[in-house]
Amino acid sequence: MNGKKEREQKKLYEDKIISIGRVVKVNKGGRNFRFSATVAVGDRKGKVGIGTGKSKEIPVAVSKAIKEAEKNLVNIDLVDGRTISHEAIGVCGAAKVLIRPAAEGRGIIAGGAARIVLELAGVRDVVSKSLGSNTQINTAKATIEALQNQRSVEHVAKLRGKTKEEVLG
């Protein structure tokens, strides 16, 4: 009993499965089935990552994906702890994802993999549009790229060598 409580306390990140695929390799002896899993993890406070894992069993593939996703975490600057600072486009393969800041209380207007990534990142008000291919893995990666392209006012001011007030006008 005590070991289970310790494991749940150690779990810093929430995880959600983006996709599970069945992969088949045909040998002369028959078909070999394996599973690939793509998982997103995040703390809902500005950290999110995705990872993939493969195994003969689904739970093992998911746990491998979670470990990889925790290694690939990225930090996102949130404005007022709820939205992004500006519009951005992320591209991965043929998938493009456009994300835009939204007014307070609007919620996450996104679908599929983009919604999962944005929720786990802690973004609460955002509008998202998936353009091009709708492959779930590439859409998730494009969403993370769009989030990484965000620049806070403080960051832009530092790059320009100005104060925050000078940048805002």
C-alpha cells in the first residue's frame, strides 16, 4: 500500500495518449505485431513534451513513450497564466498548426492532438487551426513548435536592449 502512494506522489506530470498504432512486420513465419504509442505529458503550468514508444504490448509502449516525453519537455511562457502572447504557426512535415491568443473565458478552441498538447501545457484561452495534413503525431509536434516560437515581452525587450515599457510603446 505504501509503495503505491509514493509512486503517485512522484508523478509530477500528467499524461495523455495521442495515438496508438498497430505495426505489422511480415516474416516467412507469419506476421509480427507491435504497437507504437505517442503520448503527451505536461504539468499544466507551462511545461509540455511528447514522446513515442514501441513494444509488443500496449502498456509497455505507453510507458516508454511517457519516459521519452519527460525527456523532451519544453517551457512555454504564458501570459497571465492562461494564454499565449501572440499568433504563431508551427510546422512538422505536411502538418501546420496556427495558434492565436484568445479573450479570457474563451477556452481552448482546438481539436485532436493540438487540444491535448495545449491543455497539458496549461494554456486555457487559445484558438487553434490545423492546416495541411491531419496526422496526429505531426499535428502534436507542430503545436509544440508553435508554442516554442512564442516570445514574451520581456524576452523581446532583452533582445532589443530596451525596457518592457519601451517595447510596448
